[in-house]
Amino acid sequence: MVTARLRGLGRFDALVLTSLVWFLGKFLRYAFPPLFGTLGETYGVSRAALGTAFTAFMLVYAAMQFPSGVLADRVGSVRVIAGGALLAAGGALALTVDSPFVVLVAAMCCMGAGTGTYKTVAVELLSRVYPDRTGRALGVFDTFGTFGGVAAPAAVVLVTGLAGVVGAPWRTLFLAGGLAGLAVTVAFAVRVPRRLSDDEADGPGDTSNEEDATESGGVRAYLALFRRPRFAAFVTVTILFSFAYNGTVAFLPLYLADETALTAATANLLFSALFVVSLVQLVTGEASDRIGATPVIVGTLGVATAGLVGVLALSATAGPLVLGGCVVALGLGAHGFRPVRGAYLLTIVPDDVAGGGLGAVRTLLMGAGAVAPAVVGVLSETVGFRPAFALLAAALAGATGLAAVLWLVER
């Protein structure tokens, strides 16, 4: 019986390894916002410069969504994800030696390009490996990734308080991330192909998806998706959400430290709380399988909007408990939305263009998210943090309203 149970658990190795790749990708990304103060002092650059560098990271990340999806349709998901993971690990390891600011930006772009191959391709991959449990699988996957955001601020606090083994203390974090990335990539490339059926396995002769894409008009098939009102409306929802969320997480620690009575350490702890609550993704992913994605989407976006508006409205007077509650609400809504977004998109994108279709959507939403840090960075230094965060709250409220319209139309 024990052997049978172990075999049963073994079916989830593809989910665990794919999720670990995503965890490390998110860990590397969210290590940067808590380090902005340290990086500014190390390189002697402004918040606007750091925000622009993070935008470059996110723009490259966004630019990889569509081509990685199309490439996965043609050469296989495992190859694309493994190649991206190796590139991201290389970028992290490049930061382990003392170097000028331009090297930091280049390394960030490498990490953006590598991690940009993960989400789009992984969503489509997991939907094939676990076709009857897609919502649940994506909930687990996104939870792993979000805990990269939990671990990153804690790791920053730890390493900046210790003597670094290579150069500045913060470089130790990227050394560990790069080495872990290499190890997980090897395990992923070896184990995951075994969970794909023969006609889905990544192999030199697998061209079925390429033929499907060619027959359906290639790039025109992907562009045709945007002529569907339901698809275009939901893409707008995801774009507004991505702009608001990425702009918030890029500067939330600095916003809380500058605009409230919280200390920098407390602000970083609340930033971690934003990600700790990502376990809600297990619940919302399961709920979308049972009651449908649209009502869950409206509910999660509504909670996220209330949380961000609360942070903005109460930052001048509230203490850590109240602000922490607002951050938790923001995290519950934002993270709860993620797996449901992927599950919903899979229901409105044809199977023969699933990889490229999801890639096209993620290129747009991540492109919108990529410009957000630069916008917030510039606005924070010209008109102040509050107007910048008010813009983010308005975008999130707009996403909630449009999602509610979609729900009403579909009922």
C-alpha cells in the first residue's frame, strides 16, 4: 500500500518541478524591490534609474511571452522552459562579482528573458499533464511562484545582515539563486518529459503543433483572437490588473517606509505578507473548477482593489496592524486572481494556438506591468508617491468593473 501511495504521489513530480522553476524565477524578480535602497547606495543611482532598470527587466520578460509560447507549440514545452531557466541562472550568477551599474541592468535583462519563458509555457504544459485538474494544478503552481516573493524579502533581510561570501552581502543571494536554478533545471529536463504522452512529448520529430499553427494561418490565427469581444475584454482586464499589481509590488516597501510611520524593517515584513497569503490560490483555483472562473475573478479583483485603496487612504494615520490588513487584502485578491486568470484564458483560446495565444496575452499584460515601475518611479519623484499609487488603484478598480460587466454578460 505504501508503494502504491508513493507511485500516486509520483504523478505530481511534473507539477512540483515546474513549480520550483517558477518559484526561483519569482524569487529572483522580487529580490530586487527590497534591494532598491541598497542598490541605490551601491551604484549611486536614483529611484527613477532603479525603476527604469526594473522596467527593462519586465519589458524583456514581457517580450518573451509570445515567442516562447509559439516556440513551445513547435519544439516542445520542456525545451523552452529549460533553456530559459539556464539563461536566468546565468544572469543571477553574473551578479556575484563586483561590476558597474550597466552590468546590473544587463544581468536583470538576462533574468527577464529567461524567466519570461516560464509562465505562458508552464500553464499550457500543466493543462496537458493534468487535464482534469487544471485549476488545482495552476493554483499549486502559482502558489509556489508567489512564495518566491515571500522568500525574497526575508532572504534580503538575512543576507544584508551577514558578511557576504562574494563581494557585497546581497550578491550572496544571487549566487544561491543561480546555483539552485541550475540544479532544478536538470531535474526538470529529466523528469517532466516522462509525464507527457508519446504524441505530446518533446522530441526532435514533434511538429504537430507547428502544422496546426500553419494550417490556421500562423500569426494571423493569434491576431484573430483579439477580434473576439469576450477575449479582448478579458485581455483588457488582465492588462489593467498587471499595471496596477506590478507598479505596487515594485515600490510598496519604499512607499510604506516613506509615506507611513512604519520602519523599513516593518515595511519589508508587510511586503512579505503580501505573498504569504498566496495560499489562497489553492482555494480560488479549486473554486474555479467547481463554480466557474468569472465570479471568482470578480470577487478576487474586488478584494484586491479594496486592499490597495485602503493602503492609499489610511497610510497617513493607520498603524502596522491596519496597514497590514490592507496589504493582506491586496495579496488575497491579487494572488487569488492569478490561477483563475490562466484557467479562464484556456477556456477561450483554441487548443491549436494555446501556447502562442497565451503568449500573446501575457506579452500585453506583462508589457503593461513592465512600464508600471518606471511610471511609479518617475511620478514618485515629481508629484509624490500618493498620486502614483492613486493611479494604480484606479487601474485596479477599472479591471474590477470590466470583469463585473463580463460576468453579467455571461450569466
